[in-house]
Amino acid sequence: MFEDQRDALNALFRSRIKQGAKIDSQAFAEHIRTRIVPCVEAISLVLPERTRLSTLELFEVSLDLFMVGHFENESKTPHLYRLWSEHLPKLAKHLACDPRRVAGSLSNALIKIEMQSSHTAERWLSHVETAAQYTESVDELLNLGKAAAWLSGMPHYRTSAIAAMRLLPKSLILRLLEMPLDLNEPDIHTSLEKMVVDPWYSILGSNSSDAMQVRQVGHCGAFVGFGGEMRKPPVVTANEGMLVASDGQHVWQIFADRFGAVTQRIDLSPFHENKIQKKTDPRLTTGGLIRWGESQLKRPDLANASSSAFDGGTFAVTIPTSFQVVLFAQTAPLAHSVIPAVKTVATPGVGA
Amino acid sequence: MLQNFFKRVSQSPTNPSSKAAAREFDVADLYRGPVDVKDAFASAVPLDEKLRQAYFWIVNHAVISPFYDIEYNEGASQTFPVGERGNLVQLPSGQSYCSFVLMPLLTFAVRAKCLLVGGPGRGKTSSAVLMGVLAGYPIQEVRRAIQKGQPQMTISDLLGSPLPSDLIKAQSIDQIGIAWRKWLGMRVKIIDEYNRIPTRTQSSLLTLMSDNYAELYDQTLECPEAAWYLTANDDAGGGTYQVIEALRDRIDVVVKALHFNSRFLGELLERIEAGIRPEEMMPAQILFTAAECDQVHREIRSIPIPAQVLRRLEFFASQFEYCESAAFQFEYKTKDTVKLSGIDWQQISSAESGKDKLKDIGAQTKNGVSVRALMTTLMFVKAMSYFRGAAQVDLEDLRQLIPFVLHDKLVQDPDCPFFESADNASFRSDKIGWIRRMFDMSCAEYDRLQLDRDDPVLKMSIEFEKGLDGLEQREVRKRMVEIERLLKSWSGSRKFYGHMYDDVLKLKYLHQRYTNYLRWLTWKE
């Protein structure tokens, strides 16, 4: 299959080596055999005239990835291996249209998501696999990828991911949200708009005040020695409408919604302040009782908390003996969320 | 490497005068990483920019047609006379374009119908195929969908066939299912050598082209809005069959495939040696999805045409229909009346008197401009401005585009004295140059009459368009007197030109509307 392009491909490989890239030729040959060939074969069945161009571009994208050390060790980026060997051949229709854009963008995304969490990468791949077959164009596929990133547990992308989601056909949005396709939803876009404003808005669940109760909705932060970011148990505060956490050395913004909670490092002065919100709702008592309007939640494990903060939607609590920030919201049960809460919301591991 | 050459798309902005779009940081950041995928953000490129990128990719990599016949100037340009007749070679100072590429591309953008004419092997079909690929269709699908005109072509070949099982079982004609041809559902339709299609089959093509649906056995198939490309080796009726006039009239623009410039033989050789077909190498970032095509169409329609430019078009178009000897009643003094009567044109045109036939551009044609041609002109000039990244239509857009639209619409009278002059004789064969010259003459006349400054009919029209509600009898009578005075001032002149004919009819219309209103006011009181 690569016979007539052998010279061109060899020249490409040699030019990268000349640039100083350290590429294991055997590993690359294995990559061609196990990952590029299946993609090219799939493309030749869909758009045979694009086979030549696709081979060249997939080869170049692979070299880009090898040059920065990907595909060296499967245990380092297992999902990238899966993307190339299992998922890309299934996306032949789009891959044929724009091989570099599709393979490159999805690889870049997966590398970035895998850096955040392996679980998030797993979920993202699952979303893409489920819905990609229904996309009509490369643009749709990439917008799907953006929306899937948010749904997989990247709440910091919520606003822009929803904007990308709104560009998708309604049926695809419903598939992504794992909602019935015949759902009598008059205006899914209105719901998406509400999800931009309210991170805890539930599309399927009740958003009436009766169903609203204070619930634990997630947690974030972990000890640096266990792959997290905190060197010391953090404290939280609210800063210009943002929830921020600091371990005394660095500061992170906390993003949380129905689909996950993460911290993103930001450039702010570290703080050590230990404030407990006791006077206004939501408030936390020394004994670990959270009061939020008519609703309350007893959490003895949060007794003697070191700090708490509220950004208008999410209530964050820390204790002196944990590297985690525990998050609460007044919301309908998360079981109604698209991704079952049980996957993203574990019982907070109080204590390091 | 030659393959890389074909993958290259012109960098934005392709026309630096147009504004660049701002980009916000968002989840798109997800796709930035070790693999350089700048193109991942191609969708953020404005569609007019994408259209220009497509144009430049085609002219730089796909179609070897180094002719910049749609000339734009920004400031002074250099001109050099060559040959015994001093033919002028102009070096345009602005971004200029090749009509053979640009017109099919604009046709694609406005979903119109383009006729590509020229000798065999000049790239007419290849150019049309490129448009199919641009619409995102696989090259093989585009090639298979080409309808190749030939004398045995039947309606079934063109549209489809009834299902044989239904033909036996069906109790009524509406129960017969039709296997429609796949090309009918495509957004780019190509008819190769359309003048070789038998007349009867041409008629079924006409329904498809004009009303966008196909009909067989009482069954109809609604087709999507599409760009049409028809090719013909000889536009002057040299095909196997005479093209029916209605079909010709449905063609929006005509483009000539020019000769191959032998200075570019080296490029041909490179392609042969590398075994490369440009249509197979079209970069994905210049492909248009169906949604993008719709969006382009919407954006083109929203380009405004300034009143001054529209007025120039009105003035130009108004000069062709009037034919003094055609009828007794004023309204019927048109070339259309002559055509419908079947009288010999020479007989009528020689009776025309009192006008300077060298200056009167109306004397150069045997017909006027149809409504369809005017609508096409408006759409194409909007598309041209959009393509150039302009905020509104410019007079030069109109000047450059109008010859391609009216190419097959205005029928030249080669016996007009205008063509007797040695300088003008070439316009008998060069229709593009001829129509552009007529437009220039029309604009010169418009300027001479100072119509931008003083256009009494326009003033009266604006006044009338404000509405009649609340207008008092005295004011209505005053306006009617003004119309009568204006007509009286014209009635003494022996030289009566086409634009005045339309003006007189407009004045008569206004006078009649005021008369009716006045009657109603009198009755009311």
C-alpha cells in the first residue's frame, strides 16, 4: 500500500531525524503496521482517492507525536494507543477528509485530557466512540469532542463547550447527554443556556425548589505525592466570584458542575487564611452541620473545618487533615445527571 | 515535494484589505498540542476568507489559467500598447482575478447556473469537477454524477426509472415507485456537453433547472438548492441539437475557457511525472459543508448595494428595450413586440431615426434585459463584493460582473453602425468586452446627464414612496402638475433614448397612482 510513497515517507522520516528527533525506528515501524495501516485501509474503503494524501498526513502526525515521546511507552498514554488502533479507523469518513486535523486534534486532546485524569480520558473516548458515528463532518466531530470534554469532567470548559455543543444537531446533543432521542424537549438549547448560568442545572431532573437539597456534589485536590497538586492541606476562599484554593505556595481556581470538579492553577498570591462561613447561608457549624436555607446536611467528618467559601452556586469546605476540597451545592439528586454522580463523586477521603 | 505544494492553502488574509476575525480562547485549546493542527481552527476562518482561499488554491495549484481578466485597480495602473493596432495591456494595481475560476466559484457560492464554453481539452469539465469536490463530495461520486450529453440521452437516463415490480403491481400511476438518479440530490450538478442532449430531454432538464424538482410518472422529487455547471464546446449552436431558448435563458453566467499558455508547459510536465491529479489533492480546509454553503448564501444576500450603484444598473438596463417603430401605443414600443411579431429585425431597426446610433447603446442589441438577468446580476455583484471582502457592492464589481451575466442574454445586432468602426469591430466576437464597453458608455452618459446630482424622476419616486396617507388634494394636484411639466419639457426633443422611455413610463405610473388617489379623495369628501 505504501509502495509508491516509500521514497516520500522515508524522506520525511530522515528529515525529522536530521532535525535531531530521537525516534525508535522499530517502534515507528510497529506503529505504522498496527496503527497507520488500519486507518489507511479504512480510508481506502470510504474515499479511495484520499488514501495517498491520508497516508502522508497520518505519517507526519505520527512523527510529530513520536518526536515528543508519545507512543514510546503504552503505559504512559494508554488512551492514545487506543485512539489510534481502535477509534481512528472507525472515523475513516472524517479522517479521509482531513487526516491531520482529525488525527492531530484528537491526539492533542487526548494527551491533554489524560494529563488531567485517566478516568476523564476513558469517559471522553467513550463519548466520542458512541456519538462520532452520527457526525456528518469534521467540524461536527471536533465540536462533539469539545462538548464531550466538558461532559467527561472538564468543567472549566463548560461555557465554551456548551457553545460548541449548540452547533451540533439536536439528535447528536441528545445522544451526548444520553437522553432519549424522542424526548419531548421543546428547546434543548434553552436548557443548554441554563446550564451555562447554573452549573447544577439538571436537564432531566426536577429543578423545582422542593427537589433542591444541600448535597455533596464533588471534590477536588489531592496530595502531590499521590499525583495531585497540593503540598499542604489547602484552604479556600471566594475571590471575585471564583472559588480559589491555596496550599500556601500556589493558588488554584476550583471549577465544578454536574459533570465533574477540577482545579486549574492561576496566578494569584498564595494565602493561608482559615475562614469559616458561619453567618450567612450556606454556613458550616463547628460540629459539621451545613445549613442552606431550609435544607441542612450533617457531616461530622467536616467538624472543625479549616475553611469554607461560597461562589454563589458551590460551597467549598476544607479540613486541616485533608488535601481535598469537598464541594456542596443545593441541587436535585445527581443521579439524574448525565454521567452518574457515583462515577465522579466519591465519598470524600477525609484525611490524607 | 510536489504533494506538499498541492496541500498548501494561501495564508490569511488573502485580501489584506478585508478585516480579520478575532478569536477567543475556549475549549478549542483542547486541540492544541504536540501535533501542529492550525487547521483545526479553520472553521473559525470567515467564510468569505475560505472562499478566497479556495479561489487561490484553484488558480495556484489546480487550474493552469493564468488570465487575470477581471481587473481591479487601486490607484493608477500601467498600460502598454502592443501591436500595430496599439492593443492595450494593462497591469492592474489591485487584486485581479481569473474569470474562468472565479465565475464557477461565485456560481458555487450563490448556487446559480454556469455555462463553461470553449474548445475541447480546455479544462471545462475539470473545473466543474473541482466545484463538486469543493462541496465535499468524493471525486468518484462527482465523476459518476456528471451527466454526459449525447444524442441518445433519454429522460430516464437523466432522471430515473420506474421500479419494474411496481409497473406490474401498481393499480394507479401514483403507486409506481421511481428509482431517482443519485445526481439529483447533489448540491453540485454537472451536465457535460449539454448541447448534445436531445430536445425532448432538454425539456425535462428545464423543469429541474428552473423549478428544482424532477417529475416522472406523476411522482416528483424535490431537489436541494444546487450550483449547476454546463459545458459546451461551441456556444453558437454548434452542438448536435439546438438548445431550447428557455434552457439557455436559465443559464445565469457564461464563462469562456481560454487557451493553454504554452509558457506553463513545465507545470503540466511536473503533474504528469508525479502522477498527480489536483482534484484529488484538494486540502480539506477549503471544503464547504452544506451548512457552510447555506451560510455563505445568507451572508452574500446581506451585502448591501448602495443606491448610487443600483441607479447605474437601472440606467444601463433601461436603454435596451425601447424600439420606437415597434408599435403605435407607447407601452408596446419594445424590442419584445418586434420579436413576438416575427417581423425582420433589419426592417424595423433601419426605421429607427432621430438618435445617434453610435452613442445609443440600445441600438446595439436586438433585445432588452430580462428580470431574471437583472436578478442574477444583483446576486452576482453581491457575491463579488463578498468574495472581495467588501462591506458593500462597488460600481467596479458591477462593471466587472455584468458582462458574464448578460453574455448570452443580450443579443447583439452586428449590423449596428457602432460595429462598423475599426476600433469597435472586434466587439462583434468579443461579447465580454462589448458588454463592458456598453456599460462604460452608459456610465459616461449617466455622468454627462449629471443624474447623480439632478434626477427629477428619482425625486418624484422617493416622494411617492413616502406614501399617500394623509396627502391633501392640493399636494396631489401639485405633484401631478410637476409630472406633466417634466413630460412637457421632454416632449420637444427629437432624440428619445431607452432610459427616457422607462422614465416616461414611470412618470405615467406615478401620474396614474395620483389620479386614482385624487378620485378617491374627491369621493370621500
